[in-house]
Amino acid sequence: MTDKDSMLISDRPVILVGGGRVDHGQLKALGAEFPVVAADSGADTVVEAGLTPRLVAGDFDSISSPENFPDSAVIPTPDQDQTDFAKALDLINAPLIIGLGFLGRRLDHTLATTSTLASSQSVPVVLLDRYDAVFYADAPVALDLEPGDRVSIWPVHGQGFTASTGLEWPLDGLFMQPGSVIGTSNRVRADLVDGAGVTITPGDGGSGYLVIVAAERLPAVIGAVCPLWAGEAAQLLFP
């Protein structure tokens, strides 16, 4: 169990930075406004961007040196049964977490991160890089996307869908699972009426699903998972 004294408690979104590739423009824009937490070597990336992490967590097997962060709360989390991403999530209490540096570079790390997303999380988490915005859902989703936008729906294990709207290839009645039916590169219908958006309705008893859209659609993703902060995040990244 996590000691509450070691947690970062915020009433604003928190930016969580990992050791993968990070778009420094995204990090600087978000980190200038929201508190930043680093997972292991993500702390070096934060400093390179001219920012100071509020908290640094991990087993410190890839960080330059924990002593290089005197203005941060450095919390060793040596448990090898959890990834640094999972350990850092346990230390954050916030309305939303935006994760940078967890997609790309290392496929095994990316797979581990998306697996963690599918575990029970009390805080909405969105993973972001230069190309994609990714989140996990196990309930109906509504996305304010544009005609022609790509939308990939990936089942975690097995997930049925009862209905969808706004997609070129509807999900109605589909059962998806890895190794069988998956939802790569669906897209928003070209004749979608302005304001209609995309909706996805899963069936009961599934394991949930990942939704993957283009990074520039981050405001729509935040609008789906944490509507209160959609406008401010959009203004920071897409002024």
C-alpha cells in the first residue's frame, strides 16, 4: 500500500514522464502549466526540457543519478513485479494523468504500459506522443472527432460491442479479441454531421478496450475521459 505522505495530490492534471521518446514541445507546453512527475529516467528528460519534476519514482536502474534532483521528492520503488509506470501511477492522485515517454522506442515497454492501462485505475490516464493519443475504456465513449479521422479500437483480451455511431465500419454486434477480430484503422465517416461525434458502446463482461487516435485529437480524448480539463489542455498544445 502506498504511503499517503509520499503521494502527489493535485486538483489539476499531472504530467507523467517516462524514459521513452518525448516531444519536448508537448512536454514544455504541458509541464509549464501542470505538475510533472517522472518515472525513473524520465527525470532526465524533464530536466533537459528545463523543468523540475515534483516527484521522481522508480527502481533507478536507468536514471543518471537520484542526487541530481535535489528539488524533487525522490521515492525509490524497487518492486520488480511492477513497471516504473505502474509504480508512478500509484503515487499520483489527480483528476487526470497525461503520460509522455511511454509509447515507442521500446516495444516491450509500450506493451507493458498498455497492459497497465487495462488494470483497475481510479484516475483517467491518457498516453501521448507525437503521433498518437491512447486511453483505456471499459464503458461507453463519446469522442468529438472530425470526418476522416482515424480511430483504432483494440481489445485488451476479449470485448464485445453492442453499438457505435459515426464510424466507417460500425462495431455493432462485433466481438473483438487479439488473434482474431481487431479494430485497426477504422475512421470517422466522411458524411458525419458537424457535432454528431463518434460513440462506442461496449457489451457487458468484456475486458475493456484501447482507443487510439491522432495526437492532435488530444482535446477530444480529454473531453471523453475528463471533460473539465479538455479546453485548457487544448489551448496549451494547440493555441
